[in-house]
Amino acid sequence: MELHDVWFVLIAVLWTGYFFLEGFDFGVGVLTKLLARNRPEKRVLINTIGPVWDGNEVWLLTAGGATFAAFPEWYATLFSGFYLPLLVILVCLIVRGVAFEYRVKRPEENWQRDWETAIFWTSLIPAFLWGVAFGNIVHGVKIDRDLEYVGSVWDLLNPYALLGGLVTLTLFTFHGTVFTALKTVGEIRERARALALRVGLATAVLALVFLVWTQAHSGNGKSLVALVVAVAALVAALVANQAGREGWSFALSGVTIVAAVAMLFLTLFPNVMPSTLNADWSLTVTNASSSPYTLKIMTWLAVIATPVVLLYQGWTYWVFRKRIGTQHLADAAH
């Protein structure tokens, strides 16, 4: 296997890790409106992801940085062609981080409510737009002979990509719902389990249509296996949720995300951005990659740094592993 193939796989792993971790993160943010009935319950939801949300976003930074270094042509075409939606995602992530920090800086109800509303919208919008972006990457966009995107932002809002956005939004919300059931106690835990069933059923329908469409368009034998795993894991997650096995439900919803993202990358390879104008103008792992020397240096850096990051993040989740509820909140407004 060539180094550019290795880095395609590594970038796929980074995006998979990001969607697995930030997926439930976004989902909990959406639940601040869908599940929480009062301010203490919103505080509980936010506290479940409070220690980990910023660490989850490291995966996005690493995925973007790795794409820039390993596949500069892919990075340039992607970020120039998808400039507006990616800018919206970036602004949302900035406002979301500020909202987590500033929400507790003042005790006024209006102040906290406004920042909680910001958390909801800045979780929902990226969860939708990431699906739109990856839907277009997999399905193909207008790339000319100079390997540049020549379409408009409206070309990105096609039925397949919009369906992909709905899939990621509902899947992340389901992932966040089972995470909430896993991390909370009391009434909010029971309501999270009930909501997980409804969200999960909607997710199953949307995901099945999207994945079958993907398989029919550009699938292969390996992607078909990933499709079956994704659907089976989602069904199993729903069954585990109904049985009150929140740990298994969360793990299986994670498997669903991993298998679904794996399927997208399996249908994409060896392309990184297919051209709908001419297949010969598509960006591939070969014509979009950096030099072998650059990839070699990156590989050694990844071998050294990756275990450290994984150990540190795993330790963080272990420290904050216990369930919480409204009874664990401090009486003070902060």
C-alpha cells in the first residue's frame, strides 16, 4: 500500500472519530430544546458534555490539518468550493464554544437562556451541514480540468446531499439521546430513552434510503458490507435502548456512525472528490497528494503523537464517567 493510500485511510479514521465523538456532542446540544423541560435539566445536559466537548473538536482540527498536509489539492478544492457552508460551520463552532463558557458568567435568566438557544442552533446547523458536505463529496461535484470547483453554492443543495444532512442530523441526535440516557439519572434518563426510540426510528428510515442510494450510485462489495453493519447496528441499538441497556445502545449507535462513514469512504476511494463533469477530472489519492517525502515525515509524527492524544482523551472520559442528575447541581446560579 502506498503512503497516499495510508493517509486516505488515516483521514477517514479521523473523520470517523470526529463524527463518533462530536456526534453525541451535537446531539446533546439539540436535546437542550427537545428533551430538557427547565433550566436545571438544561444544565444537566450541558454538564454531560462539559468536560469533553472541546477535546472532541480536536479530531476536526486534526482531520483538516491532515487533509491540508497530505492532500493539498483536495483541501484547496474542497475549501474553495464549499467555502460558504464550511464558513457557517466554523462560525457555529466558535459561537458554540463561547456559549458554553459565557452561559454561566452572569446569573440573569435572559442571559443564560440566550446562550442556551445559541448552543441549540450551533449544534443543529453543523450536524446538518456536515451531512450536506460529505454527501456532495461522495456523490461528486463540478470539477473542471484544472481540478477546480466551478459550480455554485446552490449546486451543493441537491436532493442527495440534503438527505445526507437529514441523516447526520437525526443520527447525531439519536447518538446524543442514548448518550444522555447513559450519563443521567432520574426522570430525564427515562425521557431520553423514550425519545431515543422515536428519533431512532426516523433515523433508521432516512439512513436506509441514503445508504442504499449511495450503494446504488457508487457502491462496491466492501461498501455493501459496511451498509449491512450500519443498519444492523442501528436496529440493535434501538433494541438495547428498549431493554434499558444504555451502554450497549450507545456503543451500537457508535458502530452505526463508524460503519456509515466507512461506507462513504469505501465508495469514494480511490477518488477524494469525484467530478460530475468528466471522470478524468476527478481528484484522486494520486493527483491530489503531497510528495512521498512529506507523507513519510507525517507518518512518523502521527506514530509518535497519536497514542498520546488517545491516552489523554481516554483518561478524560474515564475521570468523568459517572452519571449526573439535577440533584448533583450546585444551588448557586453558577
